[in-house]
Amino acid sequence: MSSQQSTQTMKPATAAKKLDVYLPATPASFQEGVVTRAELNELQANPPEWLSELRRTGPHPRPVVAAKLGVSIAGLARGGVTEALTTEQIEALKQERPEWLEKERATQADVRKEAARIKQRNAERAEQPRP
């Protein structure tokens, strides 16, 4: 019995998600093929110029936009941001500081505080001896 391992492949959309890039902005050759695990690892370790440029200037997918703005993806939607944004557009939003962005950042901060409080409470409970 041989221990030949089959090659894992993924759709371009999955690979783009793992690389944190917006699929429609990637080269056609990337969008049309399948990506092996080895190719993905190589792209992560030694990104080609197109990948470096996409990561630097965008357009960025919504999870990346949300992270850069310090809000949730749902917060982006509530703020009316439904498309991918470039780094320049993200920086412009940070400078403008629209009301929705400030509100969503405050909401996100509250969510993080509550998550930290629950984590602390659970850690304290785990340390207490059980009767």
C-alpha cells in the first residue's frame, strides 16, 4: 500500500479569502484556475508583485476594510459600505470620520470590552475549586 498523498486544491475564491485579497482584482490566470495547497503556501511565503500591490493598495475585501476601519462587517453594511475599498478610500474615511464610523467604532469597542469581561469571568470560574 503506497502512502501517496493526493494534492489538495481549492477554488480561486477560497484562495483569495485566505490571502486577504479581493478576487475580482486578481489576475485572470488566478481567477480561472484552481490553487493547490503548495501554490497557496508559495504565494504566502513569496508573494508576486501583483499580490503585494493588491495587499498594499487594494481594492480590499470587506473583512480587511472592516479591520482597517476598526469596525465589524455588519457595521460596514450599516454605514452603507457594500463594495471593496482601496487603501486610499479607507484612509479618506478615517480622515473624514463620518458619524456612522465613529458610532460603529464605539460599538466595536464595547463588544471587545464585553468579550474580555466574559473571558476573565470564565477564567476565574475555571480556577475555583468545584464542590
